[in-house]
Amino acid sequence: MSTKPDNRAYLNPQAALGEAEQKALVAPYEPRETYIEGRGQKRADWIASLRPTSTAIVPELFCLAKAGGRKDGRFADLLLAAGKVCRRGVVLIEASSGVRSDGKKWDAALERARNMLGRAVKKGKRGKPPLGFVREEVKDMLHIRDSKKLRNWKERVAAMKRIGIRVPSRTWFYTKLDGLAREFGLI
């Protein structure tokens, strides 16, 4: 007699990975129960529901961490939660990659999750410069700022508009532009 596996999924909707995407990732595992953080269900309830015959499914490993806080604190929380799950004698599976907590690729999955935790807080926009400026725009703004021909802020704004650069605030232009230029290796 074949029985349906006791798969129990935990979803933690975050800015980097919404609830719909998470449901799509765990769907192939046909979870018997799905716990969604913030819908009257908590991660602790999900962990308490796990039995040694269960399989714990998370869409991405970083979803096991709390949604807010600093990257290192969230990673520590993830490790604590994964430890609680494994102490119950349950195998934890990352649905997106199929990596199991008892497999050889678990350490690599944890490292990937650690990297993703920084992105999740930033709404998945890691690597995007502040205000969305690209390298060429920052280079042009440096030239405009340092130009001897442009004497005041109004002339600099007109020059930026002429070449199609979205005009930042005056304070940002004079205080933060150098930092962004350093990130791009322009100065």
C-alpha cells in the first residue's frame, strides 16, 4: 500500500521572493501541509508539526530565516532554525535546487543562502547603484561637477538634462557622487 509522503512546506514571503513564487517552487513536492509565515502561523508551529517521518520543504533556504534584520543575524537565525528541524530527525529540502540537509551539497546551499540574505533585505536589487545610475552616467556627472564652464547648480542641472541623466538632489550630487564613483572605480 503506497502512502503519500508527509511533506510539510514552510513559506516566508519576502521582498526577494513572494508567496506565489514560493508556492510554485514547493508545488512539485506536493506538501501535505503548507505553513505561511504571518497568516496566523509561525515557523515554530511548523517545526513543532514535524515528525521523524516528515520531510521539511522550503522554497529557498534563505526563506527559513526571519524576514528582517542584518545579514549576519538572519544567517544565525537560519542556522538555528535548520538545526531545530534536523534535531527532530527530519530531512530539510531546498525546493529550488533539490539539495537535502543530509546531502553533500548542503554546505554550498548554506553559503548561497548567506549571500541571498543580503539581497532579500534590499528587495532583491543587490549590485544596483543607488538611484539606478550606471557607470557612464556617473562618469558624465563627475565631468559636469568638475567642469569650470558650469558655474552653479542650475547650469549643472541643465547639462544633465541635456544628455538625458535623471537629476539627483543637490545634496546627493555634492556628497554621495564620489562614493558611487569609487564603487565603479572611476576615482
